[in-house]
Amino acid sequence: MMAKRSSFLLASFLMMSTMAMHAGELKVLCTTFPIFQITRNVAQGRENTVVQLLLPASLGCPHNYALTPQDMKKLSGTRVLIVNGLGLEEFLGAPVQKANADLVVVDSSSGIKELLRYQDDDHDAEHDHDGNAKHEVHETDKDQHEGGETEHEHYHSGTNPHLFASPRMAAQLTGTIAMGLARVDPDGAELYKKNAVAYVERMNKLAQEFVTLGKMLRNNRIVTQHGVFDYLARDTGLEIVAVVQAHAGQEPSAAEMLDIVKTVRAKKAGAVFTEPQYPAKVGETIAKETGIPCAILDPVVTGPESAPPDYYETIMRKNMEVLRASLGTK
């Protein structure tokens, strides 16, 4: 009887200790894999700050995602939700506030300028006199939300939300995430700032490597799967002459395929680049029809949930080798 009581007391003590430990935790939830990776680097070394991923690491861009009961459970038990912003997470809204009214939402894109609009007609992109899509740069509203609600209007008006695929823009996301964490956890502010400065330095170094590579490429005209590489292309000096999928996940029609092939030939594109998150068949067909290389570029929108801190840099440097091999050098 005494042994049973001792076991019960020990179990109760352990349970209370565990509850006390969890009570002191700052639970941070990130919507997508890229935001998760940046946040892990920023929060690295902060005791009792637990960074988790909301969506599956293998999902990719959540353009058509719907929240599951498991997602709602995760949201109900977290303190901070860090989002990509710019409407990428259209699945967020009233259900999130219902799940957790005290949730602090940090929009990593808040305040970032030099945003691009999508290149297709459906997103109101401007076109030049030849009918070719052009990038349009515009600024975010100065009063864009930094917490509370996720901003949607920019995406609906055509803003490209794929900032994470550009190291230069990823550096800006890093700063916003660090400030968001510091507001919720002031005691960790110095560490978040220190980690952010180090990661920003790494991102800017990576961005400069892309700039240097861009100046060396023999052909800078490319075809991409969808709009995920628009920011990287701008930073590297690449010209996207055609996009295989005007809407992510939606294959082009036969007529659209013909138009893409005509554009590729007219613009003398150097290569077609697909993404590991989507089937490559259409891109391969376009490359075969036009006689140019087809290769895979990874926007690092997916990856292992336990990826090392430098995973983004590793994949991006592999992308550099793919660009070099596919487009040639001067």
C-alpha cells in the first residue's frame, strides 16, 4: 500500500513539474516551412521558446489549403502565430480567432517594400507594348498589420507573396520576425536581435552570390513553373519570359502551351525551370518542343521538418549550380 502511494506521489510530482515547465514555454507556430526555418534561426538558443510548424513541411505553397481539426488544436495551444502574409495564407481568418482569441499574429511581410505584382493578366500585371508581362514594384501600406489580423488585400490586388525564395527578401522577413518575437518576449529581445543580425548577414551574402552569378550567365532569359521565383529573378538579373502555370497547380491549356512555346522561341529563352513541388511534365514538354534545357530549381518551400539551420543556404547554392549548368557562363 505504501509503495503504491509513493508511486502515486512521484507520478503527481512529475506531472506538476512538467506542467510548470510548459507553463513557462513560449509556443510559436509558423504557417509554412520557409517561415519556420527563418524563425528557428532567430529563436535558436532561447530557452523555453518552442518553435513548431503548422502545415506539413512537405506541403509547399498553401494556395488552396483548408485548416484541419488537428491544425485548430495546434492553434488553440500556441501563443504566437508567424505568417508569411500578403495573402499566402488565405485559409486563415475567423476560425483562427475562434480557436484562440489571445493569439498574437506576426505578419513577417509587414512593412516590406519593393513588392512585385504577378506577371499574368488575371492578377492585373502591366504589359509592355509587345504584350509581354512586366514586373511592377509597389510599396506595402505603411499601416499594414504587424499582428492581430493577416493582411489579404495585397494578394487579391496581385502582389506576389513568395518573398522567401529570394535571400535578399528573406533577410527582411528575418528582421520582422525577430521584432515580433521580441514584442511578445522582451526578455529574449537581445538574443533574437543577435540571431537575426547573424542570419541577415548570411542571407545578404547569399544574395550577393546570386548577383555575381547573374552577371556571369550567358543567357539570362528563363521560363519558370509559377511565380515563386519572381523576386529571386529580379535580384539575380534574370528575365522570366514565360510562366508555365498562371495559377499554381493549374496546368496550361493546349492554346496556352502553344503561346508559351512561341514566346520561348521569340525571346530565345535559355532554359525551362520546374519545381520539385509540382509535376515536371509540362515544363519538360516545352523544353523538348523548343530545344532548350529543362532543370529543377527548388524555392525551398518544402523540406525536412528537422532541417539544419543552414538548409536554406545549402539548397539555394545548389540552385546556383543548376542555373550555371543550364544557362552557361560568358
